[in-house]
Amino acid sequence: DAPGVTFAYPADVRFSDSVTKPVYADCAYTPIAGYDPAVRFVCINPKGIMPAGDPSPNFDVQFRQSIP
């Protein structure tokens, strides 16, 4: 298999309302639509292997947040 990273939002992003850093398996909070002040962590879990290279390959994630 060729190296590569896969990422699908519905399968690889979860949320947590924990006050301490959770492991991905513990990210099971379902936020309300729009702004949810209870969300404390966005858990991201891409799959695969980064290919070797020069310059080093990267995986970028961008999201917007609101700070009350």
C-alpha cells in the first residue's frame, strides 16, 4: 500500500466537554448547533501514514472558534 493520510470529517472528528485532555475514544460529546460553550476539545483522528519527503510532508487542519 502506498503511504498517505485520509481524513473524513464524520469519521475522524469528535468533540469533548471534559475539563481534562481526553483520548480520542472518550470524545463522545454531541454539541448543539451553532456555538456550544460546553465544547472544550476538538478531537481529530486522521488515518494512514505520512510519506517521507524533503521538505517534510504536513497535514493541516483549520477551524474557526469563538472565544466568549
